[in-house]
Amino acid sequence: MLKLLRNSSLILLSTLTLLTAGNKMSPEDAGVKKADKKVQITKQHLKIAEDMQVHVTTQSSLEATISSLATQMMQNNKMHTSKSVLITSFVRLDNFKKTTEFGRVISESLINELSNRGFNIIEFRGQLGVSVNAQGEYFITRNVSKMKENVQNSFIVVGTYSRQYGKIMLNARVIDNANGQIITSARSTYEHGLRNDCVIFKDCKPPRTIKIMSE
């Protein structure tokens, strides 16, 4: 019996030795594998660069810029679609307490973009009831006294914009309200090509007037 076990062990050891020898790479094969790994890494870098070119660099329309921001936010798997998301108005980069209609348009449009991508967007500006007057019916408000005092723990989307010659740079980030951690971020440039963007921001100076006087 012991002899049989010993013979079986020798056969098994011989088989393992042959398999190991067969799997051992030659220096040439190892060099090929190393070169292939470098090629795959280069391809990944090129893919990232291509994605940046499409989604991050510049966009020629405001719609494409907003879509770019939403797409970039989706690419980070840490932003779970099941957790509620609260979106705030985009503010001026030099003044976090000041926004414009442009900043409000960006945030309102992101509500649509992220909601259509499956994220759980909440409307925190909802009143405790619907108010009605002769002009219409209203539910959302910016009157803090008419809003709920608290909202559930959520991700918060914040963003800034910076006006530059011929373009507007936008940066957005998603923050976990529980600990302040940045979950994901996005950057896009809206290249409008205008010499003066006052038309977009509605802050053009009034035309010069000449006072007419009698002699």
C-alpha cells in the first residue's frame, strides 16, 4: 500500500513538473507581454484623452455644455442613482453669494439632464402647500418661510462660472452633505464667440444718449 502511494506521489510530482516547465515563459514571450501591456495602457490614455476632447474641452452651444457636465458626473461610479440629489444655482467664481439668470438656467437644465439619466433629483423649493392667485397656481418658491425646514441627507450639486473673452468656463461638483466629500466633478467651456457676453448675462450698458437743448 505504501509502495502504491509512493508511486502515485512520484507520478503526480512528475506531472506538476512538466506542467510548470510548459507554462514557464521564455524571455522573448515575457518581452512581448510587457510590450503589449504598454500598448494597452497607451490605448487607455488615448481613450481618456478622446473622452476629454468630446466632453470637457469646449462646446459651441449651451445645451451641449450642460449635457457635457451631466455626462461627466455620470462617469464616476461613486455617484449612486438611488441617493437623492439636490441641485443649487451656479454662482460667480469671484462671488459665491451672487448668481444671475445664466446661473439659474444652468442649474434648472441640470435638473432635467440628471433626472433623465436616472438620478433621484429632489425639489427642495417646494412649499408646504400650493398657493393660488389670479395669475396662476404655484408650488415652488424662494421664500424660505414657505419651505420645509429640513431636507433628507443627500448629494448636493454646486457649480461656478467664470466669464472670459469669447467663452464661459463652468465647473461643477457633487458633494456628500453628510461629510463634505466631493463625490464627482465636471468641467466644461461654453465657447459662444461673442465679443461682449453682456447679451447672455443681460448686463449691457444702456446706449449713449444725447441731451437735446434749445439755444
